[in-house]
Amino acid sequence: MRLNLPRMLIVSAVVAVSLPLIAPRDVVAQQTKKVKVLMLTQSKGFKHGSVNRDNKDGTKKDLAPSEVAMVQLGQQTGLFDVHCTQDAAADFTKENLKNYDIVMFYTTGDLPIADADRDYFFKEWLPAKGHGFIGFHSAMDTYHNYQPYWDMVGGTFVGHPWGAGETVTITVHDTSHPASKPFGDEFQIKDEIYWYRNWQPEKVRVLMSLNIAKCQTKGGKKKVKEGDKEVEVLEARHVPVAWVKEYGQGRVFSTNLGHNEGTWTDKRFLDHVTGGMKWILGLESGDATPNPDLSKAQEEKARKDAGVAAK
């Protein structure tokens, strides 16, 4: 077993930042051992504050805010142990992946993972029963041009019209799924929200979407030709916020949330993550049937709510 201790931070470490107290779950009794999670927070593009271990004085934190949150969530729920790394080349290997049940990505750019290790992950590790992938926020801003990745994660970042300072309203479509149930029918949150290219609604079950009618920002601007002139017009579309899919016998859970550091101390978000993990592990049931008709209806609704003419 290859656990590179200088590079990997084990959950037994004492973490100074406190999260909201979460009652221990009854799922522990259903397991013979804790789930092992590998959390990769390496940035090869934009580095988010939630994964930044750098202090202003040039020193390093032991853990970034999102890593602290997952360490404490594992401790408080008793559900999992998490190893946090920012060294994909060393730790995202065939040998090391065999030690884990779930992989989490909060990453950007083209990660330095060897082709053989990447192929093993997609072809053998992830499709195996009991294995799962959780993509946080900029996991969708990773491997823009590598189809197996964006096909797996569900989409590719193409912009964020809804900035980190905007409070958005989100509609929950599946209020019974463990990953979306904590939010109720609708909720508000201050967080940066992406929209995507390479979006394939026929392959995913959308759990939550932006409610454009109740958001200040209605979409993004794009330039189009009108005669000899180039003008800027509003573009609106369906903006999924969280979704799930089956991947062989494995499972994938992707969430747009997590840009702001404050999101990682929001109990609703932490329950969102816990629910997604329980679904991946089969500890709680949830439907993963793709719902492309919902995406189509949400696309039409978004355009109407934004005052954009139908295509």
C-alpha cells in the first residue's frame, strides 16, 4: 500500500476550524469499516480559496478550508476517513486508488496524472461496485479537452454569470434523493454558479437547478452579428446545480456548489455531501434515472424567465 505521508494529510490530525455539529449517523452500524476517501484539491488552472493552503506570509496551512470541512465531516458522521492531497502525480495512481472507495475532486486544469493511471480509473476502478466519484464546483473546470472525463463528470465549465457575491435561488427537482433532500423544495445560497458546455442531459439525473426567475442575474452576454454591426445580447439556458449518474456499477455525484469558503461550513451543504456519499455507497436509495425532459423544460423556462426569445 502506497500512502505518501508527507503529501497526504490523515484525518486523525486535530483540526482547529469548527463546523456545525452533525449528529452521528446510524449508517456506521451498517458498515464493517469506515469508508476510505481520497480528496484531490490540486489546481492546474485557477486556484480557489477553498482549496488554497497558502498563507499571506508565505507559510503553508496543513489543510485548505474544503479539506478541513471534509476531515471534520468524516469525524462527526463516523462515516469515512479522508486523505487530502494536492499531488495527483504521486497519489492518483493505480496502486494507491486500490485503497479507496470514493474519490473527490476539487480541481482545475489538466492534472498531472499518468495515462495508465487515468485509464485504470475510468475503465476499472470507477465502474466497480461500491466505488464513486464526487465532483465539487471546479471539478467541472478540469480536463476541458479530455472526453472521458467530461463525459463522466457531466459537463465542462464555460463561464460563471452568477458571481461569488450573488445570492441565488435554486429549485430542488428531486426532494427524495439523499443528495438533494437537505435543501427542501427551494433554497437560497450565496455562491458562484457555473454553466456548461458538453452538457448531456440524456446521461444524468438533474437534482437541482437555478431558478432564473428568482435570480438577479438572468444569464450571460454574448456577441452576435446584426447586419454590419456586432451587438451584445442576453443568453439564457438551463443551469443545473447538482446531478447524479450511474457509471458501470459505480456512481457519480457532481455539485456546482463550493466556490465560497462559507459554503463549506453551511450545514445544508454538508448534509448534501453526506447524502451523496450514502447514495454512492448504497446506504440510502436514490433514483439515478436520466431526466432529459426536465432539462428541456428547464431550458424553455430559463429563456422565458430571462425574457429571451425561444429558439
